[in-house]
Amino acid sequence: MEAWKRELGHNITDLGELRNFVSLDEKELEDVVEKLPFATTRYYLSLIDPTDPDDPIRRMVVPSAEELSIEGDLDVSGEKDNTKFLGLQHKYRETVLILATHRCSSYCRYCFRKRMVGRSRGEILDNFRNAVEYIHEHKEVSNVLITGGDPLVLDTSIISDFLKMLVKVEHLDFIRIGTRMPVVYPSRFLNDRRLVRLLNVYNNFKKIYLVTHFNHPREITELAREAVRILLDHNIVISNQTVLLRGVNDDPMTMAKLQKKLTSIGILPYYVFQCRPVQGTRHQFQVPLVKGVKIVEGARALCDGHSKRFRFIMSHRAGKIEVVGIYGDQFVFKYHQARDRENLNKIMTFRVDKQARWLDDFMEQQKPLTPAV
């Protein structure tokens, strides 16, 4: 068995083991892990300060009783409505999304796919050739996002098979792989140079991008830096999508430090996502949008050059809605991507609501002051 697989085989997966790393009330959390599986790498747990109950790394990976809240939606971005067949979604004209696995090396407690990740294969693609055939038939598709779960928990040979088929699709311009491995398990790249080499090989046919989730500056360790360096040395571009999380990165200094450190090691800041109101996350992780705007604007003021290029985004069922900012007493939103093509680039404004955390909170309470234009 390959070294990286052996190491993942020793992941922490139950509360008894977890207690060796952090203090917790096992009985209180039994119902949580029964419903929402827990697993993480020993490496990632080593980043937690065991003396700090509010440690930001802990918040992202250690279960909490708050996750049992039923407030929110299990499919907040409307993925079911965009599923063309099992494991393939086509929401935006140019992009096909493939759910390659339901597994991750570490289960994030804010995950927006809690309905399936670590729990069910019921939404996972069962035949990659069917996906490639669909893409062949849809000439408007210019890019593919392979996600899950985390595709890089799959065997390197399987990833190679996926890429081998995709690079033959003439009208594809690039391929994205969504992964949190550089954050939670950088040894995936350090101990499996075959993976890095094959990414480099297929990158010569179609540009391959890794899209990852660094959410806190402390996640950028020496091991993470080394993994990133190896990928960059093999011509793989890495972009980052940070999730704005209460108690993790919800202040301008932390957010700015994160984006600057990412840029310094060659990762391109891409999005800062408003945490989605999935069941069990709304009150635990979501930040009111008024505060979110102040955090993002404050962070940008502390950044420079490439480190301030990120957009503040809500991944809504209607599309990717950019939170442009506040003008006077109005919130300004813009369709950065749209499920319905006619909405692309349209702008909406709503009166400021200090409690609102999602676009629906405005739409339930009032009509837009300015219709989408």
C-alpha cells in the first residue's frame, strides 16, 4: 500500500481517539457524529491549540452540538435542480461539475454538502465515461470542475483515467480539481510524486488548476508551503476560495494576513465565500452580511496587488452573487454567474438589514429597491 494511503488509514475517526488531542464532552457529541460523520488527519489535528476551546482550527474540524440545528437547507445552492444525471451538474453554461466521490480526508463542520459527504454515494458519478460523453455533446462547455468530497482521496490511477479522458475533449479549455488536501494533508503531494507528475503531464494538454480552501493563516504551515512549491514547480496553478467563518477568520486582520500569505507562496486568492445557510451552520458559522462587508473591505485595505483581488460571493441557487458592498442605506449585489443567462451581470439593491445573512433574507422581507438591470 502506498505511504499516503497508509497514513490516511490512521485518520482520527471517533470521539474516543479525538479526546487524545482535544478536550470535549463525548456524550454531548455522540448524536452529532452519528448523524454527521467525523474524520480528520492527524496532521491537521496537530495544528490545534489543545488549551484553547475557541481555537479556529478546532472550530473547523471538531464536531459541535450546534450542528444538530435543523434551521437551514440541505441543498441551499439548488444542486438537485442542476443535476443532469447521477454525479453530473450543469448549472452555468460553460461549466460542468462532476461529483467524483463522497469521501474527504477531513470533514469540515461547515460543509455545504453535509447531506452526502461522508454519508452517501447516492449522488456520486458511477461511470466517468458517461460524463465525458455528455461534455462531448455540449460544445458550449469550456471547463470541468471535478469535486466531491475530495477527488484527491481517490487512487492516483483513477485520477489519471479521469484526466486521460477529459484532455481528449477538444472544446475544453481547462480542468479544475477542487481539493482541500494542501490544507489538511499536504503529504498527499509530498509522498506521492506520481500524482504531481501526472498532473504536470496532462497539464501540457489542457490547463489544470487546483482550487483549494485555506481559511486561516495558521493552515499555511511549512509542510503546506512545501506541497504548494512542488505543485508550482510542476506548473500547476493553485487558486484559493476562502469561506468566511465566524470564530475563524471574521476580522479584517486575520483575513488580510491569510490572503497575503497565500499570495506570498504563489496561491491566487479567488473568492471569499459567504458561508452557506446549510443545516447546522447558520448560527455556528455564518456572519451577518453587514459585518462580512466590513471584514472584506477592511481586509482589502490591508492588502496590496494580487492579495486584494478576491471577490466576496454568495453561491446562491440563482447563481454566484457578488456582494459588491453598501452604498448609503442600500446593499448592492451583482450576478457574477447566473443559472438563467439573462441575469448575468445584473445588479440588485436592497435596504440594509443588519441581521441578513443570505440573499433570501432580503427577498423575504422586502422587494428590491432597484430591479435587476
